[in-house]
Amino acid sequence: PEAVLDLEHAARGETGRHGEAIGLLRRALALGGDKASLNLDLARCFFERKRFVAAVACLDAAQAAGASSEDLHSLRDSVRAALGDGGKAYLELCREAR
């Protein structure tokens, strides 16, 4: 049981090893895990790794899956701040292309 908890903490990015957590979270999504919470955790990991566009994609997926927590909105604000004006314009173009 302790090993399972360690794995869960690693997957949630709580160990500070966000790069490793990305792989575990993607695997959990592929195996049918909860899309709302897993995508939110994945977005957090991408944000910590400074992969902001990937973080936005995961935030969008989490929201589409029903996530609507304060964490989601707070992280989205942090990503927008990190991207700056150029990043915001890029994301708007991507959304228009959909």
C-alpha cells in the first residue's frame, strides 16, 4: 500500500518530479482514468516544466470533462501570465482554427 501511495504522489506531481509524473498521468488517461482530475494534474505538471501551451490544452480538456474548480481557474490565470501577450494571441489563433 505504501508503494501505491508513493506512485500516486509521483503521478500527481507532488514529489517535484513533474517530468516523470507526465508519463504516469498520460498512461492513466489512456487506461480510462478520470479525465477531469487527471488532465488538471497533467496541466500542473506541464506548467511546472514550462510547457505552457501543453498546459492550456490539458486545462481545456479538464474543463470539457467537467472540472470547474478554483484550481483550474487559478492555474489558467498563471499560464496566461506566463505566456504573455504573444502567447495569448497564439492561443486565440489556435482556438479560432478549431
